[in-house]
Amino acid sequence: MTENLSSFSREQVLPSVEIQGLSHSFGKGAMRRKVLQSISMKISPGEVVLLTGPSGCGKTTLLTLIGALRKIQEGDLRVFGNQLNGSGRKTRQQIRRQIGMIFQGHNLLRCLTAEQNVQMGSDLLKGFTYRARRDQAREWMRAVGLEDQMAKLPHDLSGGQRQRVAIARALAARPKLLLADEPTAALDSVTGREVVDLLKRLALEQSCAVLMVTHDPRILDVADRLLKMEDGRLISPFG
């Protein structure tokens, strides 16, 4: 019994993300350029980490590697305890199903309404009826202030509204890890604050780890930790 409890305890404190010596390059030969250099970090369940740094320093590349969207070239990267370096396609797919991703391009399907785009996230939930998944989608649409925009197609929405739909879609899947690239960039100060408060709530209520890239000084107070990147390196962990 003691051994089982000990194993359970270790599982409970397993980092959502654990990185050691991660490096990544683009290009070949003389044009090869290292964009990440020996990155090491951990993110725990329920923790909100903000990553800052100048454009082009490797922040988005790091997010795509953690999100299992690129193959690992060098170093160790574990997500939910699974090693991504050398992992197979099936493992990466299973990991991605547990990750919510918010990128600046929105990546909404143009032929679907805002509500239907958000329901793509809730459709990942197992054991839910169609009606329950639809209700989840509508709940998140209301949470991001778009309850009156549900039937609109993406081209009928403003950039800020499309961003909020993308955020709602990511949250509707109830992810264990949320990766967000400048989620407040297209939002006004009030809406931006509401969105980051939603992300903080997700972290607290669902023990979801959040890694957010941002240049927005208005939201730094939401973070449990601030990390700074420059020239592909983490140069200042700020504790």
C-alpha cells in the first residue's frame, strides 16, 4: 500500500513540460542557423509561465516544439512524461490531443461558423454527447464575449473576434497544457485582461499548465513565473 501511494504521489507532481539541453536549427550548410540554444526549463501543472523577448529570438519555435508540431533535433523534451525526441507519430498525436494551442494566425476553418470552430475543440472530449459538446462550445463563446457572434463565419469577424474564437476553441478541449503565442495582441485592454483571467482560471481549476508568449506589459501580473529569451537562449528566469 505504501509503495502504491508513493507511486501515485510521484505521478501527481510530474511536470507538464520538462526540457533539458534543447537546441534547434533552421537551414542547411552555410545557411544553417541555430534558433534555440541549450534551453532547459520545467512547467508544473496549474502554473502560468510568461515568456518574453524580442521578435525572432526563438519563442514561437519553442512553442511549436513543445506542442509536438516539429521534430526534436537535439536535447530532451518531455510533455506529460513522454519523451518527444525520437517519438513516433502516434505518440505525438496523442500528446497534441491534450494540448490547447493559440497562435497568431488563428487557423480557423473558413467554411465553419464561429460556434462550429469552437466545437472542434469540445469534440475532442471523450464521453460527451453531441449536445454536451455543443453546450461546451457555447459556454466558451460566452466566456470570451462572443455570444452574439456564434453564427458568423470567420471572414465576417474582426481580427480581435477571430482571436477570441481561436482562444475559445483551445479552451473548449479542456487541455492539460495551453500554449499561447501573443493571445492578447489583437485585443483591446479590457478584452485582453478578460482573456488572461480566463487562462488563469483554467490553470487553477483544471491544473492546466500555461505557457504564454507575450510582449504585453499589461498582463505580466497574471504569471507565476516570467522567463526572458534572447538570441535563442533563456537569459533571465526571474526566479
